[in-house]
Amino acid sequence: AQKITQTQPGMFVQEKEAVTLDCTYDTSDQSYGLFWYKQPSSGEMIFLIYQGSYDEQNATEGRYSLNFQKARKSANLVISASQLGDSAMYFCAMREIQQGDDKIIFGKGTRLHILP
Amino acid sequence: DAGVIQSPRHEVTEMGQEVTLRCKPISGHDYLFWYRQTMMRGLELLIYFNNNVPIDDSGMPEDRFSAKMPNASFSTLKIQPSEPRDSAVYFCASSLGRHGGGYTFGSGTRLTVV
């Protein structure tokens, strides 16, 4: 069963607009972490933001914020005032402890294109 | 810190040859992960180590793949014999502790098996 679902394979957004990238997750753990990574065309994986399942406030990092809705099991990434350099692949990921395992699993990703 | 260091950055090899990918995690990190990324399957976890001990290798595709972590500062992923379907980008990542943060990824090794 897919644990992380990103329903938007691709998005086109005008520069300077805000962007919301969707992510829903599935877990029976009470304690888990949610992450977003950015992968530009150069290929490296860049950690953007983290939200713990017990964190009451939504995580923010500069222009990035994570809209965490625990009851709905969603962890959308919001990028404010998008820039051309935001064009990249974005992955939502979850870290859970399950039967002694501890690993991050990734969604399929959303490719974001910022238009000038 | 130099981050997670992977070598080589690119590897082209002939089918049937042995391939060894290398990773140096961030000093002090106690978890090390090997991922494979392809267009079709996305990012797949192959294996991970905690304190140099393999914890979960259920993602290793088959017996042709093996991974070792002889000490806290070095890990290898070996494919023997390599096949064209092994062509992918292989990422190594490390982290400190369990929850409370993301992984730091290396730059990846792009493997092409011809």
C-alpha cells in the first residue's frame, strides 16, 4: 500500500505566485515525521522542511511552510512568492517506526515549473 | 563538514561487470541509507544501517546486490554481476538519530550499465 501520495505529477505556476504542493500519507504510528525535499535538474536532494507528528505549530523555513493537518493526514508544502529557481522536482516523505524499522519513504514527486 | 560524499559521480560499465559504489557519511551520524532512483519507480530504499549494522535490507532487489559498512565512516554498495536494468541514480544518505530531522543526501552516483 502506498504510504505517501502526491497527486500532482506536474504543475505550472507563474513567478511570484504562491504554490501549494499536495501530500497525503498513511500511517498507524503515533510518532512520525514528515519531510519535503527538492531535487533540481542537477540531481541533488535538498532537505527543505520537517514536521513532527507531535508539533502543534506548522513548520516554516523562509518561503517554505508545511500545512500539517493531522486528522486528514495531509502535509502540503506551501511556497510563497515563487521564484524561477524553485523549478524542480519536489518529494514528500515520511519517517515512521514500524516493527522496529526506522526509515524514510518517499512519494513519487511533483515536478514544479515556474513560468517567467 | 563536507556533507555526505559519494563516489564515483558517474559510472559506465558493461553488463556482467562488478560495480562498487562508495559513501562516506557525515561524521557522527549513526544512520546510513542507500536509495535508488529511477523514472519508473522513483526513490526506493535499498538498505539502511544503524551504527554500522544492517537493519533492513528488504529493498535490495536480488542477491546480485550487497552492501557493507565496515566502520562508521564508510559504506559500499556492490552489484555483481551488473545488468542494464540496474541503471539508475544511487543515493547515499545519513542522519543522526531517529525522528527529529531529515536525511542529508550525497550527490548520487549515476550508474549506466550497457
